[in-house]
Amino acid sequence: MLDRSHNVLVSRLLPIVSVRARMLAWVVATAAIGMAIAGVVSYIVQLDRTDARIDGAIVQEVEELRLFAERGVDPESGEPFDAVGRLLEVSMERTVPDERQTFITLVDGTPLGEVLGDVDLPQATHDALLARVSGKLPSVPLVIETIESGSQHVRFAAVPVTVAGDPSVGLYVVAYDVAGERAETTDSFRTYVLVSIGALLLVSLVGWVVAGRLLRPIRLLGRTAQRINDTDLDERIAVSGHDDISDLGHTFNAMLDRIQTAFETQRRFLDDAGHELRTPLTIVRGHLELMDPTDHIDIADTRSLVLDEIERMNRLVGELIVLATARRPDFVATAAVDLERLTTDVHEKASALGDRAWHLDEVGTGVIHVDAQRITQALLQLAENAVKFTEIHDAVALGSRVDGAVVRLWVRDTGPGVSEADAEHIFERFGRGGVALGRNGSGLGLAIVDAIATAHGGRVELATVPGRGAKFTLVLPLDGSAAGLADTEAAALLR
């Protein structure tokens, strides 16, 4: 129970801390841990080096004493030393102590002399050192030891000294104030700590600013998402830069584009369906309400009318679904298609649409990358329109040609053509020209053709002379991309 309450409390408190603060906390904590580890390791290494340097200095002093005892002579007599006390006395006169270094000599346990460097040993430490070394015997080898007294830390070596012919036993002591030597390392470590704190403060300041700049697109994303609703999807994030956060902004904008397209497609589909289906539904309902159930002729006529209207609604819904899916990525599936085979197949299928003078103007050759089914659908729609607006004696022709980086596929007729006023909106949904009035059709056919061309990265061109016919041409990129189309248009502008 307590664990559950704790988890709930943590989950409520975590959102209060911003991502910016949490990022900065992790960065600063990681930097602090790294600096602490580096400082401690460096401090320990420096202490070990200090102890090794002290031990080396002690060994060096002892070796110098041994050499002096073996080879030195009494400066007064010019002869080798014959007394331990004299040897130690002359040795001490010639000794120059290093900083924090102390030399003590004893003869038969009695202090003979001391030489102190820049060090002030407390009396208690001094007495403890004398008590420790006074019992050393000549048989004891060189041993470096440590004595601690309060805050004082002294490292020393006591070397027994004897001279042939003198029964007295001398003791040569070399001592170092380790605490004083380590104080420099401690001061350096203290300085490192202060510098590290300053560096962490600087890292915190810079990290706070940098994190704010890096997270700015995310904040904009949140504010933009709050302003977006189902009636206003025009908001976008202003993105600059080329990092991961900028990529997130671009991805979010692309997602909004897809959502907006989906909403607009859905809204347009509902508007179109509601607008166009209302009329046939009204007709069906009106005739059913007025139908005389006892009149078999009236029933048959009403049945025929209802089936005709249902068929029209079914075709209308199918066309609306095609337009609704036209902007989906999977609307077209391009593949390598033989242009000659495609052209002749479409011509063969179109010739069954009506009794017209069917022709093939030109047949292109080569391989193009298109969705053969969609292109066939578009060309048959154009052919059906041509049949609808022509008479039996009129000609309807199809053709294809590779033109640079694009392929052109067309349907032309010798019908009434398209007026200039109608040409401006003929590719719009439910856009119907004056010659189409009174003829069957939903007004969606050319909109579907235009959607298929656009999905291929192409366009539909209309060339018409009123009274002499019209020519609709699909202009599509040869390789299935929009680049070829753009290159061809640029070349046409230069000519």
C-alpha cells in the first residue's frame, strides 16, 4: 500500500519538473560525478607520489651517511674517524636539511644533536620520535616507519652507526614532516574543488541556455498542437537547423500536412456525397410515396426508376471514393509498362464504348513507369466523354508519344469542343461545361482523370477549338518521378 502511494506521489511530482530541468540535472550530476572521481583519484595518486618521494629522500640521506662513514676522514686529524660521536658530529655539520626534514643523532641512546629544516615539530611528537628510535640496535636493518601524534604525521628511518675500535653505538635518524608535505597536495585538491564548483556553475548556465534552444521546437510543437482543432489545421512550426530536434519539427509538420489532407478529403467527400446523393434519394422517396401499390404498371415504372437512381448513386459513390483516395500514397503503384502495348490495349477497349470512327494517331515505343490500371482508367474516362459529346460520324482518336523525359498519352475528338469559359473549371469536381447540360454524368470524370495524372507527378493538358473538337493529353514523367516533368518544362521555357 505504501509502495503504491509512493509511486502515485512520484508520478504526480515528475511532470512538474520540466524536461529542460531534468536534462540539465542529469548533465550536471554526471559532470559532478566525473569531476569527483577524477579529483579523488588524482588526490590519492598525488599522496602516493608524495610518500614515494619522501621515502626516496630518506634512502638517499642514509646512503650518503654510509658513504661518508666508509670514506670520510676527520677534518681535524685527517685520519679516519675513531669515534662514533665525532663521525655523527661532523656529518651533522655538513648536513643541509630539506624543507620539512629533520636529522637527529644519538650515541648510546643519548641525544647528540639535531638539525631541523623548515619544520616545527611539537614537543610531544619530538619526544615520541626519540622514544621510538632510542631502542634501535645495530643489528636492525634499514626500516622506514611512520609515527603519528595528534595531527602530526612523521615518517622516519633510524640507522645504527658504529666505528671500529669504539664500543659506543650511534643512531642516525632522518625524519620528514609528512603532514606538511601532504598539505600542498591538499591545498591543490581544495583549489581543484573550488574550480570544479565554478565549472559546474558554468556548465549549468550554458546547459540551461543550450537546452532551452534545443527544446524550443518541442515547446513550439506543444503550443501549436494546443492551437490546432478540427476547423483550423493551418498551423505549422517554424523550423531552422538540421539536427534531430529540427527533424522532429519537420516530421510534425509533415504529419499535420497528412492530417489536414485527410480532414479535407473526408470533409470534401462528405460534402460531395451529401450534395449529390440528396437529389436521387429525394427522387426515389418521392416516387415511392406516390406509387400506387395496386397499379402494376406504376409499380414497374417506379421500380425501373428506383433501380436507375440506385445505379447512378452507386456509380457516384464509387467515383467519390476514387477521388477520396487519390491523395493517398498507395493510390498508384507504378511499374515498368510497355507503352506500345498499353496504347493498343486502351484503343481496343475504348472502341467498344460507342459507334465512332476510332483511330490511332501515333503509338509510342519504349518502357514507361506508370500504374497501368489507373492510366487505362483515365484514358477510358476521356474516351467515354468523347463518345458522350460526339455523334456517329465524328472521329475519336487515341495516341501516345515519348517526348524527352515525359510521355504523352491523348484522346481527341471532332465534337463541339470546350468553350474558353468552361475550360477554366472543367477539371473541378462536378464542373460541367455548357455542352454537358442535359447529358448523363456526375461531373466527376475529368476530376478523376486530373487526380490520376497528379498522383503520377504529371498533369492534364486541354487543347480545343470550339466547334472543331477537343484534345485531352496526359503528360507524365517517363521514369515515374516529377523530376523528369520539371526538366522538360524548363527546357520548353528555354526554347
